[in-house]
Amino acid sequence: MVYITEELVRQRAEHNECEIFSLEEISLHQQHIERIQHLDRWCRQLRILYLQNNLIPRIENLGRLKKLEYLNLAVNNIEVIENLEGCESLQRLDLTLNFVGRLSSTASLRQNPHLSELFLVGNPCTGFEGYRQYVVASLPQLKRLDGTEISRSERILASQDLESVRRRVMEQEREYLERRARQKEEEAVSSCLEDEENQEEEEEENQEDEEKEREFWNTPCSFTPESRLKAYRFLEKKKAKERMKAQQKLEKRRTLITSEGRVLNVNAPKLDFTLTEDEENNTLVLDLGVYRHLDTSLIDVDVHPTYARVSVKGKVFQIVLPAEVKPDSSTTQRSQTTGHLVLTMPRAEGEVKVRKTKTVPRPIRERPTGRGGSPEDRKSPGPEWLEVDPGKRSAVDLTDIVRRDGARKDHPRASVVTPPTSTAHSGFSEGFVDDPEVPPLLDVCPTSGIH
């Protein structure tokens, strides 16, 4: 049950700087209010009061509003017009679409001398025979009834036949009250049965809410304050269930990152995906099979250094990456034919992949056998001779000019030179030792030429 609270009144008085004592106009419509209270003590200066489209069953606690000029109580559950005698300045009263069936209660409005306009459209009393004549004759201060101006001739005719009209109205009112009493009894019995059924239905979880809702709205019922209040209760119960389900969904939301900081792999939308490594471009490529006809505005992509997260219609897809990537350099593309989402994420370490080149082995030539080495010695690691084709030489080969005795003919560099006995022209020092692997030096005489 919703009541009028000070917080609600101050909230609706924002145009008056939230001051309620000097408030002259307030709108409390569509607040599901079920009782009028506190306004006659908090807002003594009220001139206009809007209370339409609520669940108010009775007019009360308004007698102290001496300056009230307009009261709107349309679309409520009011059955009797009462407790308005203290509203001395009341000029307009709107009771459209209520349940006023006691037409004789309009006589209480005679205490409001300034009342000039009254609305009773949509109430059961408007269906009574002689309804308009009775109201016009009972309230001589009225100028308009249900939006229609009251002429002088209409008022005279209504006053002339007032007694007969009153008798007919009273008979119809009595019948209505008896019918209304039976409706209340039926509603009380049906409400008790429904309470028992609701308890059983709460235990039976297999019955779907849609079936119960369809059954409720398709069941015929009379238009009464109880049925309207029942419909309101049903809607409130449905909203409470929806809020509870939403709360449960929030509580059962999947854990994406544990309390220890470990990122989990999640595939709530149940999409097909592939994660590959492009070694040539040094990137990671995620191909996510998003629905083909899904609007792109319903997809949200969030790339982190160690994981990627994609939200598809609120459902989260999350995958841990095998290597650290650069979120700022990552790109996202979507295929217009298949609808797939492709995330290209470059690696963060910036590795350079070196392509392998084919190496041709260089043939190793055997060293010459001039030193009498064995084949095993020739294959052992060491300096190798580089042979040059004699036809490709560009300089004069001095080793072939003079041939000495005892020189081997198999290789020009294998010639053995006997050290000279005299050092007059050679210039050798006494401690010189001839190396057989060094080509022989020629003794050049400046006068006689080459010897």
C-alpha cells in the first residue's frame, strides 16, 4: 500500500523550491496512492490538487483546505461523494471514471456554494434514469455538468418534476446497492479461493507465468473497485517477480576474473571461434562466429594485453591469449557475408621472425700430399690451400722462372731451395732458417741481372 509521505510531497514540489507549507499546486497522479492523508496539515495553501489515476477508495482528510478551488480525483475507486463540506472555495470537482453508485451522495455538495462544474462521466450513477435532472435540481449552484452547460429552462424543468425523479433514482440506487453487496460477497469468496490457488501454484514450479497471465486477463469479471484493485495487485506481483528474476540474474552472473586475478575463458553466447598465430605479421587472429543477421551495434569488443572480451547482446565471450598483445594497435573487422568478427592483435614483444635461407655447402679440397701426410691428416681441420687456375692469373708467376734440382714437379710451390753458402749478396742473417713451405727468394744482382 502506497501512502502520501513528506518525501513524496517535497519531491513533487520542486517548482516551489521543495517548500510544502506555501505550496499552492501539487500533482500526485499515477503514484498508486491508496489513501489521502497529511495534505490538509502540510499544505494549507493548496488551490489545485491533482490525484487522478490512483487507487483512492474514499474522499477524506481534505476538509481543512479552505482555499482549494480544483480537485481532480478521476480514475480512482471512489463510491461515495463525501467529506468536502469544508472546502469552501471549491469550484471544480472531477470524479470521472470512478464507482459512484450512490447518486444521493451528491446532495453533500450543497455545502460548496462556489461549485460551478462537476464531472461524473463513467460512473454507475450516470446510467440511472433521470440522473441529469436529479443532479441539476439537487445542486442549484452548478453551471456545467459533465462538460455540458446547464440552461435555465433545463433547471426549471428539473425542479418541477423533482419528486418523481427522486423516487425513480432512489429505487435504482437501492437495486444497485443490493447488486453491489452481492458483488462484494462474490469477490470475497473468489479472493479466498485465489489465495489458496496461489499458494498451490507457488509450490508448482512447472506452470508457466504466461499461461497464468493469459488466464487472468481472459477471465470475465465485473467492473468494480475490487476488480480494479485486483488487477493492480496482479501487475504489482508480476513486476516484483521480474525484479526478483533480474536480481537473481545479477547474482548468477558468470565470473570473468577470479578474486586472485586469474582470467577465465567464458563463452556465454556459445559461438564458434578460432584463435591462430600469424608468424609473418607477428599477430594473433581471433575469428568469432557472430550471428549473421545480428546488428553490429549489439556487439562490444574490449581487448586487453592478456585477454580479449566480446559482448554479444549482453552475453560475454572471453578468451585468454597465449601471448601479450597491443590493445591500441588491435583492429576489428566484420564480414558482410558471414557476419564473422575478426580481431587482429599484434604481439607486444615485437619479435622479428628471421626467414631461413638455404645454404649451399662449399666443397672442401684436399691439401696437397707434398708433405707426405696421410689421408686422415689431410681431412683434419687446419689451413687449406687455395688453388688458382694458372690461366686466370694477371701477374707474372716468379716461381716458374727458375727450376732447381730436387724440386718436385707435382706442385710449383713444393720446390726445395738450398740455402746459399755465401751471404755476400743474399743479405741473410746468421740466424736465418729456411722454411720449405715459403717460396724461394731470387737473388737479384743490380749489375748482372737475374742469377
